Amino acid sequence: MKFIHQPLLFALPLLAVTGMALYPVALNQQGKWKPFMASASNIFGVLGTIAASLFPYWVPSYPNLANSLTIYNASSSKLTLEVMLMLALIGMPLALVIFYSGYIYRKFKGTTKTSSFISHKDTFSG
């Protein structure tokens, strides 16, 4: 029904079918990007079709759609969303970069000497 009222949504299933059809062709060609893009367009088309079909419902309730979980009744207040967005934009990159950099620095601290390697010549003797 939604696709009839908004014909532009027909691009999503068309994208999925096109990506699925082009994937075997792209596998026979040189390079890794063509199969990746064909697969990505297929996935995007399928997920987009599902999302467009269900919108605004996340979990539809049958037989009474009034009891469904929608994007509107599942979201938090505007203030909560804004605060969490700021915390996520500022806090997550800082935390990840600082903690990961510290971990890697401690993990690879010091110099490597060739005498510290163990010879494994006869490990796989058969």
C-alpha cells in the first residue's frame, strides 16, 4: 500500500534484485569492489524494503495495530536524545582513542631483540 502511494519506494526492491543479479557477474571480473558493491546494494535494498514496508512500526501488533511498538512511542524525550547525542559524539571517540592508545603503548613497550625469538626449526618434523 505504501509503495503505491509513494512510487519512489519501488527503487528499494529494484535495488535488491539488481544487486542480487549483478553479484555473480561481478565475481567473474577483476577487482574486489564490484562484488562488494553488488552485495552491499542487495543488502541495502532488502533492508530498505523491509523498513519502508513496516514504517512507522517496529513491532506490529496483530490484530490491533494500536498496541504496536512504533518509532514514536519507543523513543525517549527530545532532551534525553540531545544529551545522549552530545555524550556519544564527545565521549566515545575520546574514550576509545585514549584507552586504546594507552593499551597499545603498554603492550608494545620496549624494544625487540632478535635473541628473544625462539627457533622453531624442528617443531613440525615428520
